[in-house]
Amino acid sequence: MRMFRVRAAVAGASALLMAAAALSGCGLTSGSPLADSVRPGSIGKEQPLKGAQLTVTSKEFTEQIILGQIMGLVFKAAGAEVLDRTNIQGSIGAREAVKSGAADGMYEYTGTAWITYLGHTNPVVDPYEQWETVRDEDRRNGITWLPAAPLDNTYALVANRANAQKYGLRTLSDVARLTRKNPAAATICGGSEFAVREDGLPGVAKKYGFKLRPGNFKKMDDGVVYTQVAKGAACTLGVAATTDGRIPELRLRVLEDDRHFFPNYNAAPEMNSATMKKYPAIAEVLAPITERLTGAEAQRLNARVDVDGEDPHEVAKDWLVREGFIREG
């Protein structure tokens, strides 16, 4: 995490270029109207968003797409016309869409905002204080943060049970020990973003004193990481999101972050401030939804997509209907 300021200074121009490319080339110049026939359940009974035209966005991974669909369907039930521009590659594109007004809102993570967007190096330990500091500081960027969910999708390292037992892995301090005493066994599979993010490999390696050999961090698609760790041959450890439904399905062991490196990544609605000024009822409409989004609930929803192969949109709608938030028809 200590390398962020230097990295940000070097990469600032390229980040802006990537953001512009994301806005123009990854779905934010087009989108699909939500055509679902849904109506209010326990939320939006007076259709307070009737007449509004709102655009929702998200990043490209399963949980984000589900959360984006949840937001869009809730807005639709509350009376808005909704354009679906979810599934944007990377964090920067979706963030810049909300900031610029190309999209009206998304669910974002407090830790991502604090470290990646706002440029801080040390996470805030208390989840509420983390959200509060992000909310206060991000106002100057034209962003309004609504209250956060219990859902905390932080990073973790995982191992299959056989390797965890073989190498005595319970904590990240145990991983540091493994990198020094048996470096050949200390192999980690993870996504390319984790390899460079300051709240990823550079920071955690410095915090714990990992001594990884060159090539022992193996970059691969995030989805492949789980199956490779479960097999336990290509990599002893893998980078995981703690709300991923494949963790219990593959019986992976989550290692304890015993020195509290990883920030809180509580999901919260990140809204364009001009949109909130025009449609303040958004806060009331989203509040009960966000409150219900726990880590365990997210893990179940994610598993329906990543394990059972269901469509994220249908998973989101089924959950909202089952919880009584909206109705079909």
C-alpha cells in the first residue's frame, strides 16, 4: 500500500486515458433498457421515481453485475425508466461513468474508493468510519455515498484443505513463513489487477514480508484461480474475494489476515450528486435493499451464477421478489 502515491503520479495520465476508453468502448455509449414488468413490493410504493430516466452501471465480475441488476430493477419498480450499462471492464471505467454523469449510480466498495480513487495508503479499521471518511472526502468529486451494506467483499488468500494442512497455513503470517522456509511451495495464483493494486500484492507482501520468488505469482483470470487452488498443483494459494460462492463449494480455506492489512470493502451505492439532488427519493428506495445485503447473502447469490450457471439478472430479480422488495407483473 505504500507504493500507491508514486504509482499514481506515474500512471495518472494513463488512468485518464483508460477511463476515457472505458466510457467509449466498454458499453457506456450504449446500453439495454430494462424491459422487466416489475412493480413495488415493500419499496417504492408510491413510485417516487416515476418519470426519471436513470442509468446503472457496474464492473465486470459476478457480484458487481448482480448488484447493478438489483439497483436497476429497484429503480424500475419505483417508476423510473432504466438503462442497463453494467458489466464495464475494470474499476476506473465504471467509477468515471458515475463521476461524469454518464451513469447515475452503482454499488462500489468503500476500500476501493479510499485506496484506489482517493489515494490513501492506510485503511480505516472501523467499517463505519471507513464509509464515513469516503463519503465526506468524495463529495468534492460530485459523488454521493449512501449508507453501506454489511456485505464486505475484501481480498483473502485461500488454499485447499490438503495444502493448508500440509504447510500449516492458517494465517497470512504463515504464508510469509512459507515464502522464507519453503519458497518453491509458496506459489500464488491471482488476477492481474491484484498484482499491481496497492491494496493487493505489493502492499500485502510488504506488510507481511513475503519473499516470493520471481514467477511465483501466477497471473490468470479470477474465475480460474478457484479451480486451480482446489486442484492444488499449479498454485498452493489463490487470491479470492471473501463473498465468492466458489469458496464453500470447493471447500477452500480462507486464511486469516492476522495483521489486518486488507481494507474494509463494504458495498454501498455510489451515486452522481446531481442525480441525487434531482431525485432524493433514491436514498429511501435503496436503503432497505442495501441493509439486507450481507456477506453470506452475497455468497449465496454469487454461487447461483458462478457454480450453478444462472443468469445474474434473473438471480437479482428472483432475490428481490423473494425478499418482497418488488413484485412481477
